[in-house]
Amino acid sequence: MVCMDRYLSGVQLARLLAIDPDARPYYRALAETVRSLILDGRLPVRVRVPAERHLAEALGVSRTTVTAAYDRLREQGYLESRQGAGSWTALPDAGSLGTENPWIVTEDDGLLPLHCAAPLATRALPEAVAAASEHYPRYALGMGYDTVGLAPLRQAVAARYTARGLATRPEQILVTAGAQHALHLLTTALLSPGDPMLLESPTYPHAIDAARLRGARIVPVGIPDDGWHLDLLTSAMRQSAARLAYVIPDFQNPTGHLMDDATRAGLVSAARKYDTTLIVDETWSELDIDEMPRIAPLAAFDTDGRVISVGSASKLWWGGLRIGWIRTSAAMVRRLAVLRSTVDIASALFEQLVVARLFEDIEETRAERRRTLGASRAALVAALAEHMPDWSFTVPSGGGSLWVRLPELSGSALADAAACHGVRLAPGTWFGVDGTLEGRIRLPFTQPPQVVTEAVGRIAEARLRGAYGARPALPLTPTL
């Protein structure tokens, strides 16, 4: 059964459409633009579109023109209609992403790893490991685990939030086995099967996994190329009555967008009005590359405890540490600690000691990442300008990847072709909820400059050869 409680007004849809007024026939251009919005994820699936008369008024065209466009979209499978209920967006033969996890590579396959945006370990890691080793034996006098997390690490995380402008006590911090573990705990605690959960589109793929695993009814909200539109987020909350909303306001993965203060304040206000709890993924929040004023954490705009922040050591320091955290109310920390004790009891003590030590020199690590990611970002942009000047993207001011729009290619087909030339890519469909975003790929700049430069050259070769079925290249060992 199709849920049609979400809809766009004629004005909202018209604002998303960028059509040359001289395009002929106009109805065909209108249909193709709507189709592109759906495939690109900016117009979510299963959203009711405005009545033909309302869209015609908003566009300043005849109703006959909109009727013809809607008819064309229905023929192609991008609109479904029911008498008395209206029309809503759809995908022809839409299916799930499948059961096979595209991120998992069980062994070194020799391909350059541009499917993953995780950076290599920071230079501070060996010293932190040595310091943790020195202090580790004295913890053997205790039980060896604490469900809420090691006190020194909780103190360090709380102090960092306070330094960023969000007063926080250690009792408000729960240490987890990474951000994904945190997200699973929160969805388990706060969602029942069938509850609506709002997700950005595109978004972090494992957030989609968490929502599906919990049996949530996913409510996608498209992120246009210029960033979040507050009215789209707000209307989605209101129309769906979403219990939870998962957002990435800091160098959003994969788009790289950074949410401004006004949008943050408006989002929290809307969540309060419509009784939605916000899960805020701050995994990339410390990785600004360009000089800019620091933006307050989204929870700084919260007044009633409905914003829950999730952080991780993976992107700033190293993914192998598997340490994350949740910042919320002390009462929610206690509730989540009871829940997590049914699964894993506590995070590994040694890794917690390592991360607690790394927090002591966090500014030095941020400066290191600024240099290394900045160099790789510059190398990636230069290589794309040389080899693929017709690819379009916005260079983000931080984070770890470019969100690239392909002019005529299928992202999935390009990923298959690139694999034949020694590069593993992440097609846009990985980041969409309903098989959308086919015309996109995510290109990370978290590998060294020579790696991303070599990778782009190989992608260009795959594209030049017609690529989709080009002969396989010999296995490569990446230079890391």
C-alpha cells in the first residue's frame, strides 16, 4: 500500500525545476526535469505531486502542458496515479539495494579503494598507543568494562563539546563501538517497526541499513545542490509525523554541505514543533579544510533534549579504533546503557584509552588533517579538470569527498568499468533510499594525492574505452 501523506505544493516543485523557457516541446522538457530530480534523489519517491492546475499556475504555463508532462512520466513509470488520490512520484521496477553489502571487501583485491572515504591513521596514533599501553596494566585491577564508557574518555568528549560551545557533562556521554553502533542503539531504543524515520537523500548508506533493520518507514528528503531547504525538511516532518530524523549537518556525507546557523536553528525549532527527535551525525565535524568561522553544534540550538549527537574517532584519527560516542541527556545515557548491555556490555578498554589520549592533542591532528586532506582535495580537483572536465561538482570546504554529477553515464556502470581498470568506486545508488542517484558517484579525497591522481587517470581510461565491458586490467597494489 502506498503512503501518500507527503506532498509538494506547486510553488515548492516549481522552485526545484530549472527549465529553459525556450525549450521545445516544453512538456517533454518538464517531464525530463522531473524524471532527473527523482533519479537524483532531490525529489523523493512516494511524494504526492501538485495537481496539474496548481503546477501550471506556479510555472506560468498551460494546464495542458503539465497534463502532457504528467502523462509522459506515468508512461515511463515515474508517476503513479489513483482516482481521487492524486499522483505521486515512483520508480519503474524499483527494488532494494540488495542483501549484499557493497562496502565489504573480504580481502585485498588490489584495487585502489575509492569506494571508502576513511582516511589513513593520523601520525599521532603510535604515541597514543604507547601512552595507553603504559597506563593499561593498572586497569587490570578492576572488572575491565564499564557499560557507559571509561571515565577519562567521557570527560574528554564532554570537554570537547564544551569547547565547541555546547556545555556538556561527562554523564551525558555514552561511549560506543563506533558511530554505526550508536545509530543502531538509538533506532532500537526510539523506533518501533513501522514508525516513520526521516533521512536525507543522499545519505550515509549504513543509516539506511539501520532504519531498514528496525523496520522503519523511511521518509527521504532530497538535498538540492545548494544544500538543505528548510521548508522541505519542515514539511516532511509535518506530513510524515516522523519519530526520528537522521541528519549530517557538518560536511554532509556524501555531498560535503555544511549547514548554516539559521538552518540549524530552524530545523531544531521544527523538530520541537512536530515532536521529532533529531539524531545528528557529527563524524566529519572536526574536518574543516578551509579557514572559516566555527559553527556551533546543532544541539546548541536545543532547549528540550530532542537533539542527540553522535560522534566517532574514525575519520579524525583512525577507523580501526572502533570508538564512537553519543551525547544526550543523562537519563537517556542510562537507558541506552541498559539496552547495550544486552548486546556487547562495553567498548574495548584499550581503544578507549588510546582515544582519550588522542583528545589531548586534537588541534594538532586537525591541523594535520587540514594539510593532508587539502592536498588530496586539490589533487583530485586538478585531475578531474584534466581528464573529465564535463563532470560537475561543488568543492566542499571540509569533509572527505566530492559528490560528482555525471553528464551521461550510469554511476553503477562506471563503477563496474573502473573495477576493470583497478579502481573501486562508490556509485550514487549506494547513497539513495530507493535506487535513485544513478547519475552520481562519490569520489573521496582521503587517500594520498598520488593515489587519487592515479585513480582518476584509470577512471578516465575506463571511460575512454567505452568501459562497460573493457578488458580487465592486471591487479594493482595501491601505493599508500
